[in-house]
Amino acid sequence: MSYTWEPKWIKKRIRVSEGVEIETCYDISTGLMLCPLCVNVSRMCPSTTEPTNIIPENVPYFFSPEDIIYHMKVHTKAVEGKKLYIEVKEEEEVEEEEE
């Protein structure tokens, strides 16, 4: 019997509320998720189909999106008085040129 854990992280978008989604690492074997502010999601789990088995150290794990949101709010309180930049991707609108 083995007591080791071999995670299988994939990149996954999780809807946390109306119109708000976060992209995080999701372990398909346990259902655990990582905070996207604590880890670099692009390095930790670059693919949505090919899992990676890296075990991050000193990083909290979460079972629900609500827990991640609460944790992310704590991040913003920790950086009060500092600027926090969040990348927002918007769909580009196609504008027709007037001739």
C-alpha cells in the first residue's frame, strides 16, 4: 500500500460568479485547485489536456471555488496601498470601416 500522492494538474477555467471566471490548476485525481495568485498557472499546468505531476510547496490547496475567492480577497487586503494589476481579456469588437 502506498501513501504517496501523484497529482495530475490541468489548466481549467472555473466560473465563480455571474460573468467572473478564474483560470487555475485543477487536479483531476483529487479535485484540488490552486490559487492563481500563489502559483504561476502557465508554468504549473500549461495544458488543458496533458496533466503535469508537480507538487508545489508552501501553497494552499482548495476544494471549492468559494474558498479560492475568499483566499484571493485576503491577497488584496495584504497588498493595500499597493497597485494590483489583473489582466482582463475582452472580446474584440469588429468595427466596419466607413467608406
